[in-house]
Amino acid sequence: MKTLYDKLWEAHVVHAESDKPDSTVLLYIDRHLVHEVTSPQAFEGLKLAGRKPWRTRSILAVADHNVPTTNRKNGISDPTSQLQIETLDQNCDELGITEFKMNDLRQGIVHVIGPEQGATLPGMTVVCGDSHTSTHGAFACLAFGIGTSEVEHVLATQCLVAKKSKSMQVLVEGVLGKGVTAKDIALNIIGKIGTAGGTGYAIEFAGNAIRSLSMEGRMTLCNMAIEAGARAGMIAVDDTTIDYIKGRPFAPKGQMWESAVNYWRTLKSDEGAVFDCVVTVNAAEISPQVTWGTSPEMVTSIEGSVPDPESIFDLSKRNDVESALKYMGIKPNTPIQAIYLDKIFIGSCTNSRIEDLREAASILKGKRIADNIKLAIVVPGSGLVKSQAEQEGLDQIFRAAGFEWREPGCSMCLAMNDDKLLPGERCASTSNRNFEGRQGPGGRTHLVSPAMAAAAAVAGHFVDVRLIH
Amino acid sequence: MKKFTDCDGLAVPLDRSNVDTDAIIPKQFLKSIKRSGFGQNLFDEWRFLDTGEPGKENLHRKLNPDFVLNFPRYQGARILVTRDNFGCGSSREHAPWALQDYGFEVIIAPSFADIFFNNCFKIGLLPIVLDSKVVEKLIAQIQATEGYRLAINLEAQTVTTPTKECYHFDVDSFRKHCLINGLDEIGLTLQHTDKIKLFEQKRQSEQPWLFI
Ligand code: SF4
């Protein structure tokens, strides 16, 4: 009786130091995604050692973190960003690596384009120098983020030195309420187990609420597994998975498609497989979630209020809450719905896929953003998502509501380009991290779903999207 | 990789949990395509009162006198003692690079984020997990005693305090071996080239769609 994680792990072990279950192993890597921020030093290291990439065709590269989301025709104004992107272009050209360059329609956030292209397939090991690589686990992949030394290691050897994690099953049963999304499930789980709750674990999400999610929703959930501290998040293969992959450019076709599907159908935990830890969640009890602090675990529901440090017994916890509230500029006990916003950001590898944009647009249709909102932007996850949205007329809805319609990239998720918060500004963001300074020095981030961000844009403060739906 | 020899150094307490990689090295500094020079912007938003930009000279910037790393008594510290879940957030190896470049050789905490923990070993920075009660005690002792030093012996896997209290820590034997000998992991893996090739051929025949 094996878990999905056991199956994925065992299928990739090239060499094990010992027979023990916690042995150090060489793990074979099927897909290596590369972006401009964490790769230059790896390519340089490779060159200095006189090495070449082991299997160039396993690599797919794209620039996403630094790219501007406006006026691309004018190039990149920041010379350091430009140099980083040029370095990626050069490295890929020199080594014959497939790269979607900045003005390619297929360019976008690395974790959006992998699945979109069918470059992420069930049963693969997928790595990238980026922690949110866990996203790809939605396809029953073993997918995780690595550091730059490991990027170089995978380039040179197609393998990683790794040790198996413990396994955790997060069982989400029941029916999600209307207006409640995968993002709310993710934040709810992190609120429950904490940002370190998954440390040392690979999480499998299961249960009927998970099976009812679209691939977009599953990607949102696995994307946030890293915010729960887990190395990887994953979901078993079912028809939803297979339907999504069919016909995508990198996916197998014809006879090969049939054999692939046969194998993919085995990628689930066996009945009775044992996990090191099981967490259960009742989907029906989840309300739309909003973070109030500087860590994703500092989260509550839209009906809730910000905590009062005075009522927290544990001294170090109390300190954390106090300093978070100070940074966020919120008084203890403030109701979430009384928090007013300056900016709205819909985007990031968590929530920038077509379904996310549809959800937000459905709330915004025929409405305008509130006067106190200084800027509201939509940054589609890829050029293809953008053009799909335009075909559906979503861009018109966003524009008419007062949103700016941008070019794809990471944008204000981490503010490495020009899109950032000014000190003290407060933002409802569909991204994944509310760390201090994440969206710009002194900026204040509240994480929410796309629907909640759209509703907040209209009201000017947080509101319960279920009352609008 | 840098060889890790024993470390006997000044310790500094960073009394916070969930210190994330954005705090360790803010993203504006990730635009560098080099591996070195990140130390001057370690904890930039906490260490300085103004906003740091790449290329800005630290000499002319205003230090935050309330941030522990800026206290005169902790100058030259080589060991950082901190709380739970240190290094959470992004996979950026720039975070361990910055800590090492600043002068740290050892980080002690009750727990670390997975990717950060992994990354440290790749560059010869030693992350040590000690029980949270022990860390609590160490932080209190460091704060109370000026010039407090810790001695780390990787071979024996021990942390020793000035009063000769000795704490054992666990470390994976393969990682320990690589650290002590400063081994190049890629070189080690390439000793298995034949095995990798064999594995790859088998995989290609069984799952050809992975190789299109
Ligand atoms: S969108 Fe944000 S979290 Fe996702 S890869 Fe880009 S910077 Fe990282």
C-alpha cells in the first residue's frame, strides 16, 4: 500500500546510499523550469567548471520576475533588471535551451506556463529555482523549489541529492460555499496548521472537495503548500487532470497519449495507504479568508476581527502579533470589514489563471472601483491567459471598472519591477506572501481570493463576497 | 564549496520567529547576477532606516540603532541564534549567501524552513537545530552576557557555552562529510554517471512522452 508520494519518489531513485527509508538518494529530474533571478549564478558555475547541461530538452526557461507589465515595446527601464533578463536570454541561446522571450505570446509566470504548455505532466519530478514550484504538484508531480546551487546541480547531472520527507494527507471533504475558492481552502489550512505546520512533509490534498476543484483551483492550493512550510503539495490524477492536459503543445499525442494516460491513472494513493500525519478540513465550514498580519498564518475569515495581543498568553506569539499589527498599522480587535484599502492586485502564480480572472470579472461586471482605491491592476499569468481573457471580453469589464490591464509577469507579487506599494500603502492582493516589504518597502499586504479582491475594490474595504454572489 | 572547520565565535540573538527570506535579503538586491556582495544588504529593511537600493553605499546610510545586529557589542558575530521557522519563504539562495557574506558561519534555531536549510549546506553555512527550550536559554544568556561566545564542533556535533554546558545536535552524515571536506556535490554525483544514463534509458523506453 503506497501513497502517491511513495510512488513518485520510488520511480525517480537513481541511486540510494543505503536501504533505509531516510537514505540520501540521487533523484532523477524530468522537468527543469528556469527563470532569470535564480539561474545566472548557476549557469556561470556550470561554465566555470567546463560542464554542459545534461539534457537540454528537459529545460524550459522564461523571464517573469523582473519583466515590466507596461510598455514592453520600450524595453526595460531598470538596467539591472535588463541585465538579468539578457543574461538568461544569452545563456539559453548559447546552450540551445527552449525559452519564451519577453515578447513571445507564450511568456508568463513560470508556474503558469509549465502546465499551460503541457510541459508539466503527471508522474514527473519538476524543479525550479523558485519555492512555488509546488504548484505543479496539482498534476500528481513531485514538484519542489530548489536553490541556485541545486539549479546548477540539476543542469549538470539531471539529478538532485535528496532525502524523502514525511507524508501528510490533508483531507478536505464536503461542499465549498458559493464564493468560497481554493485560495480560501489554502489560507484556512495554513491558519490551522501554521506556516511551519508542513515543515518536513510532502502534502497530498485529497477528499471530495479537492476532486471538485478545477485544475486552476488545484494549482492555487498546491502553490500555497509551500506557505504551510511543506516541501511539496500534490493531488492524485483524475479525469479533470487528463482533460486539462489533452492537446497541449508539449503533451504526448496519438498512441503515446493512450499509454501515458494508462500510466497516469495509477498515480494516486492506494486505498489504505498510511500517512505520517492526517489533517481533516470541512469545506462547508470555510468562509472567505483575509490575512491581517505579516505571515500567511495570520489569517481569519471575513466575519472575523484582528486579534488582540493582550489576550495571547504565549509571550513570543504575543510579540509576533504585536509587531505584525504595528507594521500593518491596524488596531487590535478591528473587524476585517473595517479595513480600507489603497491598492488592488490581481495576479501572481497563485491566482492569475483564466478561471481567476473570470471570477474577479464576474464580481466587477457593471461596477466601478471605490474612490479611495488609488490603483487596481490585473496582471494575467501569461500571454495566452491574457489573450483568452480578451477573447472573452474580460479585459473590457476590468477596464470599465477602473482596473489597469497589464502584461504578464510576477509584477506586484514581489515588486521586483516597477509595480510596487509605497510605504504605508495597503493592498488586497491575490498573491501568496504578506511578508513585510514583500510588495514594496513599508507596503501592507492582505492576501485574499480574486473574488474577494474584486469585491474589496468596489467597496473600498473588505466585504463578504458571498453577499454579492 | 567552502570547508567548514570548527567555529568559536561571538553569538548574536535575533529574537523573532518566522524570519523570512524577504527580510534576510530584500528582493531589490536579487537583481545581481553575481554570487557575492549580498552581505552588505543582509536584513536591509531592519538594519537601515532608509530604503536600500542596489549600488547605494552603506557608508552614507542611517543605521537603525534598535536593530540587534547594529549593537556595538555584537559586531563581528559569527553565530546567529534565532527562533522557529527561520528562512521561510522563497527559495532564494541569496539569503544564505548574504548571511555568509556578512560573516555568519552558523545559524542556530529550533526549526528552519526546508529549502533554506538545504541551501545552507550547499554553501558551507551550518544550520543547527536545537530544542526550543535550549534556544530560549541561549538567547537569554547572550542578552545577559556581553562577549558571549559559542563553540561549535561539527565533528563531535556539539555546541558549547562559555560555562561549558554542552548541547548535542543532529546532522545528516552525508552532509557532514561534504561540509568537513568541502566537497563539490556535482563532482560526487557525476561519479554515478553510468547509473544516471542507465536509469534515463530505461525511463525513456518506458515513458517516452517524458522525452519529447
Ligand atoms: S508570481 Fe510571485 S510567488 Fe509566483 S513565481 Fe512570481 S514572484 Fe514567485
